[in-house]
Amino acid sequence: MIDAGQLHLIELLLSIAGFLILFLLGIIGFWIQKWIRATDALTEVIQKLEVHFASTQTTVEDIKKQCDSRCALYDKRLNGHSEVIHAHSTDIAVLKQHHK
């Protein structure tokens, strides 16, 4: 059987072991809490970035549409100028032939 001295020693060892287990669980809980806060902060930032990206993408698409419409207008104008330049080149060639 266990005498009173050994029983007291076992109780002391169990108390110390319980304290150490609680202390370690407290430390682990502290780090888990910090990790959860960091994860929540990152999630919030990612959500803000997604909103910002969506608005930026909409802006880029609008600018692209404006550029496409302007490019069509500029192409039309350039083609008109090209035709006029070609007509003038032809007229100049004809005038040069008549001048000789």
C-alpha cells in the first residue's frame, strides 16, 4: 500500500503536472487566438481587394469600349485621308505628265 508521505508526493506531482498542462494549453490558446486574428485580418483584406479588383475591371472594360469606338472613328478618318491623298497623288502624276 501507499503510505501518507508517498500519497502527498503523488498529489504534489499531479498538481504540478496539471498546472504545466494548463499553462501549455494557455500558451497554445494564445497563439491560436493570434493566428485566428491574423487570418480574419487577411480575409478582410482579400475581400476589399476583390471589391477593388471588380471595380477596376469594370473601369478597364469601360475604357476599352471607349477606345474601341474611338479607334473605329480614327480608322474611318484615316481611311478617308488616305483616299484623298491617293486622289491627290494621282492628280499630281497626271499634271506632271501633262507638264512634260
